[in-house]
Amino acid sequence: MAEATPAGSGGPIHVSPPPPDGILTISGGVGGITVQLEELDVGAGKLDRLAARLASIEAELSGTWQELGSYQNQPRTTGTAALIAVGEARDAVLLVRLELQRISSQVRSCRRDYDMAESAAHTQWMLGLSDPDVELQKHVDFWRTGFLNGDAMEMLVANAVTNLPLLKSLVEGINPALRPGAVTARQQERVPIYLDSTPAGLLERVRLVEERGSGYIEVIEVDNRGAKAYVVVVPGTQVNDEDEGTNPFDLAGIADALGSSSRQVNAAVLQALRAAGAQPGADVVAVGYSQGGIHAMNLAADREFLKEYDMKYVLTAGSPISRITPPPDVSTLHLEHRTDWVPGSDGMDNRDARNQVTVTVTNDLYVRGGEKAGLGPGHNLGGYQEAARLVAASKDPSLMQSTAVLGGVLGAGGAATATRFSLAKPPPPALPRERRDPFSGRPQPGAR
């Protein structure tokens, strides 16, 4: 929590982030700096109110002292002594009031200094003037973990394109396959399952739904002490040639997620929840990996979705979600790895807020010779499942509060019902074939 030097020392009040918990670095939540600063504001307000009450008592003592003035010529035991006692009491109250006001001013000054430092750091980052040692370490991490491989570079370009509206428009104009299309949800099966309602258990559902095939999501119905709650499970990016552009979680899904706030996928999720039997007002938890985490967060910020369902909690793993702001009553937990470039591909740090907790895993990861690196070992879903198990065992106040919210919605886990849906969108229009001269074989001018 906030650390303060003793009153009267003249030193600043320091606000420090919580220490790392093993290989986990935690920001946000009830132990985050933002909440500590909010507590400083609350404390300053309480000091101001106490000072105001003392000022009122001081005024009453001054009035009493003036009324006793006519008794100063009476015997000392009945006049002068009383006058002196009241005067000394007034002076003592005055000193306490001034000290409270000084401390309050110091606390507010600390808050202003911190805000200015944050603003300066953000400006420095925007101008590309961040600490070169930190930036160098990031590049070392990327190189060491096999960051610069073909798959990673392809996905990096896709993320960069979809993050920039102008480039996104240009690429979508050139390649119609990157244009998000209307997504529909078709129910495939409804099966009983055993649900582990911990963060690691929810990520296991992501792994299972990805194994089911391209374009699948899962809606899990949970009975928590007689109340029905639902978990929406969304997979990561799936790039398969055999999908022929019909999978909403392909590269075009990134464009829908980052460029269109998941408008198409959100509509399909609403359709799936209704088909799974979720009644209006039901509690919902959303969990997603990589691209799926963006869709999950967009659900929490979707006004149309929130009109029908009560989003309680969002869990993401390896997802760039910093530009999405959930309502204050939605708790979110974000798992990231220090060597995973995907969560940072949106160019901003996640918010430090009471309802939003980010966990960064800091252990070293390496790629073995001949091993397929994919997007790098830091982006591996299995690694995030292990991180989620560490989260559940942590005594960090932010993580304990966050997992308590999740447990309050889903209970301790147990028997549940999973309804799986296949999501699909229309195939992209075929590009016209290039017409060539039948004799020379050369492209005809102006023809495609």
C-alpha cells in the first residue's frame, strides 16, 4: 500500500507497486498503484474533513474565551485560570488543525507529482525516447525465444495492419479475404462436463474447444447454488487453408476484433447464448486466448450485449486488449508473458484499475533446436495454463480479490453442461482471374 514518511519530516509520500510474486509481476486490482492513489485521495479528503471539524471547535473555543474575558478580574480560581485554560485549548486545536492541513496538502502534492511523472513517461514513450536498456532487453528476449520466425512475422504484420485504420482500409481493399463478414452460430452438440472453474480450468476449456476444430466456441451452463451462470469460451487465431475464408477466427477475425470491436463475433455469441438457454440478465464469464481474448473483452464493452446479459468477469491469455475499457463492475484478469510480443502489439500498457488485473510471467523461455517456435514459446497456451495455476495459489491481494470474484460467479466448479457451436461467415468473393493474350501469354492491358 502507500508508504508515507512520518508527519513533520518534510519528505515526500512514496507510492510503490506490489513486489513480484515469484515469477509473477502483478499490476492493477486492489493492490495496484491506481487504487493506492485513490486511497491517498480518500485519505486526504478525510484529513480535510477532520480539519474542518477542528476549525469549528476552534471557533467555539474562541467564542467561549471572549465570553470569559469579563471574568479575568475575578479570583484566579474562578476567572483567570478558566480564561487561560480555554485559550490554551484553542491554541492546541489550532496546531492540530494546521498539521492535518499540512499533511493533506502533502498527500495531494504527491498525487499531482505522480500524475505528472506518468504523463511525462507516456510522452517519452510516444516520442520513442524510452529507456534504451529496456528496449534492448525486449529485443534480446525476442531473438532468444525464436521471435523472428516466419509465422511470427506474418502475424506481426497482420496485427500492425489491423491496428492502423488507414493501412487496414488499404489492405482490406486489396484483399477482400480480410474483410469481416456476418457470422452465424450453429449448435453442434450439448454434453455434460466437469468444470474446473479456476483460471487454469477455464483455459483448459479453450484448449479443448480448439481441438474440436476450426471456428468453434463453447457456452457452458453452470448451476451456482440455484443460480444459472454461463461461460463463453473463445479460441485464438486459426489459419487453415481448408477453411477457405469461412472461419471467423482467421486473420480477418483480427480485423473484426481490433477494427470493428468484434461486431460480427459478438452478434454470433449473443445468438449462441440464447440458443444455449441463457435467460436475459444471466451472469456471464468470458474467456479467450490470443485473438479470442480480444473478442471476450469486446463483449464486456458491448452495450448491446450488456443490455441483455450481466458480464461479470473476463479472463484473457496472450491478448492485446489495452485499448478496450470494460465497465467498472466487470472484473478482468489478463495473463501475459514477458517474451510474448502479441499482448503488446497494440502499443499500450494495460490499464491499472481496481477492476482490471494484469499478470506478467517473467521466467526465461527458450526454443530447442528443431522445435517449431510458432509465435514464440511465450505465446504458448500451455504456458499460460501454468501461469493461471500460479495465480490461483498466489497470496497477492489483487489476485486473491480477482479470483474471489470469479469463484463468486461460478462457484467451486463441478457438473456443468457445455453447448458447442460452430461459427461461420460467408466465403470472401473470388478475385477475378488475370486475362492474358492467347498468343503471347502476356497480361492484357487494364485486365484482371
